[in-house]
Amino acid sequence: MDRLLRVLFALVFLVETAAVASAQTTTGRIVGTVKDESGARIPGVEITVRNPSTGLVRNVTTAEQGNYAVPLLPPAVYEVEAVLSGFRKEIRRGITLQVDAVTAVDFDLKVGEVNQVLDVTADAPLIESETATLGQVMDARKVAELPLNQRHFMALATLTTGIQPSVEGSNLSNQNLSFHAMGAREVDNNFLFDGVDNNDTGNAQLVVVPSIDAIQEFKIQSSTYGAEFGRAPVQS
């Protein structure tokens, strides 16, 4: 995950023409619910989220309904720990959090001493069940290993369902490459660079085109994107 400039590039494609958006995010969230063996939700559980690679640690406590949320986490592989007196400590390792993802990590604590530890290592991708967003993340491995035409990251976009390359000879195909998302026009895309608007207001092409060596990962959202991405549609 350590790349040349460690620049996180969040790329979101909306299928409606709209005004400039603000307050975008390039981080992710880990959320979950803690229950006991009977299924009752447990408040007051100390939740620790840790990035072993960087040493980043975030601590929260479950609310009255046993829920917790840890927002604004940089994409990385995390460990999540749940601790409460009277129950065995439980640790989940290998939790992969991608850009703009909401990952659920639930716990079912068992009665016991805190010094008794249940340590679980994730061995399969987690399902993102917290949002209805449709899209795909181009992770560090794809960015680094897949061959690219002219080493332009935009060539990876067409690996996503519903994304088609621009018609040959179109205005944007002759400049910084582009594509059609879910049948919409190529000028209806919305590009965000580290959460900041990156659209040329004249022809809808990219303003800043980052080097492929500067990209950690990026996400293509094609449908049911969250309200935080703004850009209300123009009626016609």
C-alpha cells in the first residue's frame, strides 16, 4: 500500500449533469454492533481500531444500543478489538477498508476473563452491507500491475460494469481520455481528486491528471451514490 507519493485519488462518476459539489470524502468508516451470547446488545464496550502498518489507533465506546462507528479512516488493513469486563476480549484482524467504504465488523462476545482472547483473522473479503452504492474500487494491486495505454489511470475505468470508452474522435477522447457511465454522456462525469472538484467547467475533462505512480487507489461510483457527493441534477 505504500506508493510513491501516497496520494489517495477518489474518482466518482455521476450520471447526471449538476452543479459543483463540496465536502467530499476520501476516507472510509468501520461500523458494527456488539452482542452477547443471548443476542442482547451490549453498551459500554471499548472498541479499538488499529492500523498495524502506521500505528494509527482510534478508540470509541459502544452506545446504548450496542452500536459503534469509527469514521474518517484512511484506506488500509485494520485490526478491530472489543473489550469489556466480564467478557473475553475479541480481536478481528485483516479488515480491509477501501476508499469511500463503510465496512461492518460485528462482535458476539462470550462470557469469560478479559485475558482470554478470541483472535480471528479475516480470510475473505467483507461484504459492504451498510450502503446501497454501486461501484468498484481499483486497488493498489490493479493500479500497479495492470498494463495501461499511455500509463493513464483512466484506462482502468472501463473494467467497471456499465462503463464504456468514449466514441473515437469525440472531444474528450482526444484530450485526457474519458468514458460513458451507465449510458450517460461523457460530459456528465464528475471527477474528484482527494475529495476536491477536479472538473474543467468548459469541457468537463480532468483539470489535474495524476501520474499512475502517485495513485494508491480510486473508486468508480456509477449509481445510488451518497448525498455527500452533492451535484443536484439539472432539470431539462
